[in-house]
Amino acid sequence: MMKPRVFWCFVFMACLVQLKSYAQTSNAKVLTFSEVYDQMMGNSHVLKQAEYQMNEKAAELKAAKGLRAPKVSLTGTAVQMADPLHLDLTPVRDAITPLYSALGHFGDFSGVPNPDPGTNQLMPTLPDDMSTAAMRAKLLEGLDHVNAAEWDQMIQEKQFASLSASVVWPLFTGGKINAANEAARIHEEEAGLQKEQKQAELLSELVTRYYGLVLSREAEKVRVQVLDAMEKHLYDAEKLTEEGQIAQVEKLHAEVAKADAERELQKARRQSQIIERSLQNTLAMEPTESIVPANRLFILSEVGEESQFVELAKTNSPLLKQVDSKKELSKTGVKLEKSDYMPTVALTGMYDIANKDLSPYVPEWLVGVGVKWTLFDGAARTRKVQAAKHRVSQVEEAGLKAEDDIETVIRKLHQQLSMQLEQHESLKKSLTFAEAYLESKDRAFHEGLATSSDVVDARLLVAKFKIEQLQAMYQYDVALASLMQICGVPAQFNNYLTSDLVITQSID
């Protein structure tokens, strides 16, 4: 006896061959879910945007590391002033000239050391008349120098230009640079986590649209079956009317039922087109090719305990990981605010590369160390530190709320899986009863014991149960994808597709 797994693989391969044959003749593209998943991951504009965001944050981290390096800059300046700068010391000259003149002409001096080495041993000091003459001569000589000197000095011409290089190298910032680097690193990690979250969200979107297309195509098959049955029923009603076995009104009712079936089929086809275009949008495809899903709707005979998914989410959920990153970022914010209590020390330097008419009093180069230390700022730093600590507590509370919310969502989705599985099994039984009921009503109609309305209602009841059964499987698949998304393990959805637990269904 063939094993169920081998049997379903054989059926899947046979259907895939038929689908590919259809694709070759109708400009359609047969795609498995794994294929569309890979195509989405490679083409999605959302993921490309997330990738660019990661690159942005990586560049910002490198920029933050550059804060430790010295900053060298060139500065060019061209200046036009209203007047040149000069220093007028004429009043000083005018104040000391009378003193030099009076002492040089009328001053009396004594005790001047004898400058002659041959006689200074016998006469250490000059006589008063010689001392006076020597000092007066020196003072008059000094007066000549005072009068000859330039007492109005030019400090800076009114037009000048300069090109200089400057350097600033932070030696100590109290932890500001460390905090900036830590924040940039956390932002880079957050960008990666946001990409993971986008990937998980896209899984849910892809499942909704891919299996939504599977559902709509299967619903088309049901509507085709209904239309075929209504056409046959109308043919039978016409024959029975001609033979006088049923009234004319029964044939009219069959015609109305056929028209309704045609309208519902057209509606189902329109719905398939809308869903297909949505899927093409998710895959970033041009609407030039029709997509033929190779996978069928499925359910799992078992999916696992609720607690297993809760643990998966605690370990892998990108949402919870982002909360942890926010915690780290808020703690880094506390360190940053505390750094304001410390002084900032920097090495500075300047070199005059070239100049024109620049004041000669400006030095060619300079090097120095600067310190800035705020001692009092009205308790602003204290309040900022307190505010940063409150942000830490706020993020911690948000993390606890996120954990509770995720557990609640997991519980809800797990219950939905069980509910849809139960619905599928219940609808399977109802479908069996409805098909038996339809068969009996159809037989009774041919015997004149049932009306056209009875047959149509029975046929529509069968279609209703078939579509509801497909919808239960579709809702199961969507809930399973949402569960994988919230747990942060979207790739596990593909693992379920190839497991022994899969139960598929298709309209023949």
C-alpha cells in the first residue's frame, strides 16, 4: 500500500506537470511558494529600503568612530577694513621728552663708575663734574633716539588676506564620544532588526496573497462546477418540460439559476485577477505574465504547543529585540547626560601657511590645550539625568507590555489554528451529507418528486460547503504565517510545507 506522504508527493508532481503544460500554452508562470518567497526576498522594494537603511546606519557608526580623530581644517580669509589699525604712542613721547631734555641740560650727577680700566682701581668713581658731563651726554643721546623713533606704529593694513591650517584634537570629553559610538552601534543593530521584522511582515503578506490566489482559483473551479451542473439541470428541465412532466415555471427557475451561476463565476474570475495583481505587486513583477500557484491550500494535523511558540518569540522576535535595543539606547542616554558633569579637554593648533599684508605681530604658529568645565548651570544637568533615567524606566515598561501583547497574539493565533482545523473537519462531514442530499434531490427531480428550486438549493449548498472548507484552510494558512511572523521565524513556514503533517485539498 502506498504511504500517504508518497501518494501526496505523486499527486503534487502530477499537478505540477499539468500546470507547467498549461503555462507553456497560455503565457502563464507556474510558481511554488518557495519560488515566490525567494523572488520576493530578492525583488521587494521594502527589503531594499531596509537594506539601504542598514547601510546608512553603518556609515553613521563609522562617522561616530571618527569623533576620536583630530580635525584638521584650512581657513582662508580676505578682509577689507574701513581704516588700518595703528598704535599712536606720541603722547608717551611728549611726556618723556621734557624729562630727557631737562636732565640732559641741567641735571647734576655724582658717583658714576669710572669706565677706564687703567684708572678705575685708583679712582672707582668719577668726580662730580665728570659724572655730570657723562650722564648729560647719555641723556641727550637718548633724547635724540626718542625724537628719531616712530611713535605711530602700523599694526594692521586695512586690506589683508591669510591662509592657515588649524587642528582640534579632543583628548577627554567625559564620555560623550563613547556614548555617541555606542548609540550609533545600537542604531545599526536596530536597522538589522527592522529588516528582519520587514521580512516577517512580508511573509504574512505573501501568504495572504499567494494562498489568496490559490483560494480564488479553487473557488473558480467550484463556480465552474456549479455552472456545469446548472447547464445540465436546465437541459434536463427543458426535456422534462417538453415531455410535460414538470411545469414551465420549473424550467424558468432553472434558467435563472444558470444565469446566477454565470454571474458568480464571472465575479470569482474578477476576484482572482485582483488578487493576482496584488501578488505581482508583492513580487515586484510586471503584470505581463499570469501566475499559476503550484502549491495547494493546506492544514497541519498538528502544529505544536502554544508554550513552544511563546519561547520561540522570546528568543527570536525582532520586536522584542528592538525593545532590548531601546533599553540599551536609553541607558547610553543616561551616560551621555552624566558626561556633562566632566570637563572637556582638547588640543588645538594653528599654522600660518601664507598671508598678504597680515600684521607681523600675529604668530606664525601656535599650539595649546583648552579646557572647558561647566561648574554650575542651574541644576539643568541634574534634571536631564533624571529625565534620561525616566526614559529607561519607560522603555522597560514598554518591553513588559510588548511581551504580554506578543503572548496574547500567539494565544489568539494558536486558537485560530485549532478552530480552523475543527472547521475543516466539520465541513468535510457537512459536505458529505450535502452531496448525498443533492444526489437524492436530483433523482427526485427526474422522477417529478422535487422542484427545480430543491435541486438548485442542494447544488448551491454543496458549493457553499466546498468554498467554506477552502476558506477554512486559507484562514489556517494565514494564521500560521502570522504566527511565524510574530515568533520571528518566517523561514519555518517553508519547513511546514514539506513536513509529514501537511494535509492538502483541491477541487477536482
